[in-house]
Amino acid sequence: MGNWKNVTGVPAEIDGWRKALALALDCIPATLRADVLAQLLAEQQAKAEARDASELIAAGEIRPFKTFNAANWEGVPLPPPRGPEMAAASVMVQTLVRSIANSHSKQGAAAILFREHRRGAGSGWLPDYLDGLPGITVNRDKCVQIAIAAEAGKS
């Protein structure tokens, strides 16, 4: 996003992350929000103060990237949903996708969601994670076209 600043003087990159996080925070019940934020801030400060990344890796706080081979998981039963953490993440995903879809045309929302997310995890491409889920059929060729057009500034 470069060094562009919005009218408040906050760098656009910081403001963009702040606004996205604010949307996710709205998913947390208001009575819990301050406590969740306080604990999260304390955890982030502890991570920032850690001197050796290997300590964080050993504690499971940082997960190094690993190559994922889907073939290794074929036929393996899926684990049960992972409780409140995954339920909360699901609400956040739904809320953020809804916000994108409601704030843009269908084509514009698709361009935002289907572009390559270099800061994301794994492949960084959302259709990779939607394709094959029960009830969802992804037209990968169309998603690629949308992503290419968005990258070229045509959408």
C-alpha cells in the first residue's frame, strides 16, 4: 500500500488492517471484547519481547511453514470441529466475506476475494480452500480470470 496516508494521517496499510480487525472484533460479544483484546495484547507484547524465535517455535507460538501434501490425507477421516476457536473463526470469516460482498459489486467482491493474498497462509489463494468443500463447486478457471483481471486493474 506504500506510504499513502488517509485524511487522518494514519498510514493506509495500518488503517486497512485496523478496519479489517475492527470488523472481526464486532463478531466478539461486546461483554467479552475488552477482555479478549487485553489478553491478545498481552500475548502479542510477550511475543515481541521474546529474544529467540526458537523459543516461540518450541512453545508452539510460531508455526514454521510446512509443505502440505493433500495426497497424504486422502481417505483420512476429518477431525471434529475444534470447539470455540474454530466457531469464532468461522463467524469472523463469514462477517468479513459478507462485508466485502455487501460493499462491492459481485465482480468487485470476487476480484477482492480471488486475488492472490501474498500475506495469507498456504497458497494465498482462497479458491484453493473452498474447492471441494461439500456444497461448493469452484470454477477455478473463472477464478483465475477474475484474479488476473483484478491484478491488471480491469475489475
